[in-house]
Amino acid sequence: MGILDDKVAIVTGGGRGLGRAHCLALAEAGAAVVVNDLGAGVHGERTGDSPADDVVAEITKLGGRAVANHASVGDWGATETMIADTVAEFGRLDVVVNNAGIVRDRMLFSMTEAEFDAVIAVHLKGTFALTRHACAYWREAAKRGERVAGRIINTTSGTGLFGNQGQSNYGAAKAGIAGLTILTALEMRRYGVTANAISPIAATRMTEGLEVGAELEAGAGGFDPRDPANASGVVVYLACDDASWLTGQVLRIEGNRLGRLQGWTVSGVYPSRSGEALTPEELIDAVPVLYGAAPAGRATGVGQ
């Protein structure tokens, strides 16, 4: 018996890398899996490949249940149809793993409108589109009195959370996904739906040639800290019933370590001395103090 027996999951970008690893792990845990993959290159170009079919073959060979879906997540109508087709095939939908992505890296002063739009369309719009249609399905089920235990599992990244040069389109999309995760959690809690995001370090086609995770040391027994499968156990956990209490969170996976991330926090406050709105003249002294970098001769205590 698996912890996801009788569950049905959709995984976007499920044909390679992280998505493939998630599909295999979900199937091993007992879920039926819709493997969505357009069959595109890392820049979004059509390749003629069909990795979704290959992953379905892997799962069925191992005795699991899976079907392929070749739609683009950036297509609003296609994502709506994906939900309907999943329910028609398996009778229900329980888990959505938004993983599909592309990169078109360039410094922002050289980036074209098309390069920005393409990355936003796959990552941010694609995550929103499938999430929106899945949440509409679950809301209607809840209104009919059915028990709902929906799971949204999004994929963000260190670029969106901490920044990285040359990826303003990708970083903006991934930061947006983190924000969307929190908002989805707030809106869907009442309907029995959780929303969380993972930020995995992994060696994939998208990170080829980059030093992503280079600081992670290999473990005993040949453990590879950059193996995409390292994040899949977290995905399976977030999909299971025992994780029903956890929502609106971003989890960082670095090799065999799981980190809890927290968003923007207020780390210092400077109240105006006059009790009125802060003036530019007062801020000349106030802002350096607030950041602990007051020039010599200026005030040294916040709120003085």
C-alpha cells in the first residue's frame, strides 16, 4: 500500500529532469499520474520529442497507472481541458505539480520583449492557468458537499527568492510563483486545498553548464546532492493526507537537507521624529541608521 493510493496527480514538465523524477515517485507511492510535457527544448523550441510517452511507458512497465498529455501550460484552454480529461480518465483529481519551465537568459538591458514574455508565459502564466482550473474544479466539488483534499505543489527557485544575474525574466516569474503560492493557500484553505512551493537544487537540462549546487558535497555511498530525485520525496509528502495542515509555505531542498523559507520580514523600523510624514531631509539621516551604515557624525540609533 502506498501513501498516495487512489490519488490522481498531474505533473507539468513531467518528461524530463525534476518532472520525470516527480512522476516516478508519485506513481511508486500509488498515485495515477498525468504526465504533461510539450516535448520542447530548454528555450521552449519544439523538438519533436515525446518524453511524456517515455515516462508513461516507464510507469506502466513498473505496474503503475499513467497517461501522457502534450499540451502547452501557457495555453489557457488547453489547461482547462487537461483538468477535464484527467477527471474523465481517472474519475478525480487530487494533486497538481506545476513544474514546467524554460529559460532564455540574458542581461536585462539586452533582453527582448519576446524573451521576457516567453518565460513568463510558461512559468508564471502556466502555473496560474492550471492552478486556476484545478481550484475551480475543487471548489465546485466542495460546494456539492464532497470531501476535497486538493494539493497544489509549485516550483520556485533560488533565482526568484534570492536573485541571480542574467535571469530577470526567470527570476521575476519564480518570485511571482512564490507569491501566487501564498495567495492560493489563503483563498483555497476553506475548500480543503493546500498550496506549497518547493525550491530544489538539481542538475537538469536547464542548469547544464552552470555552477548550481556546486557547493554541495557528495554523500556517503555515492549520494548525489544534485540528483533531481532528491526533491521528489518532498513532493510526495506534500501530496499526501498527512500534509493537510501545511499550506502557504516555500521549502528549499539542497541535497539531503530540507529548509523552511520565510518571506519578507520587517527587520528594523525608523519612526519619524515629528510624528508626521517622513521628509527627504530627515531620511538623509534615517535610512543609513536603519541599515546600520550611518556615516560618521550622523545619528547612531534608530528612532532617536
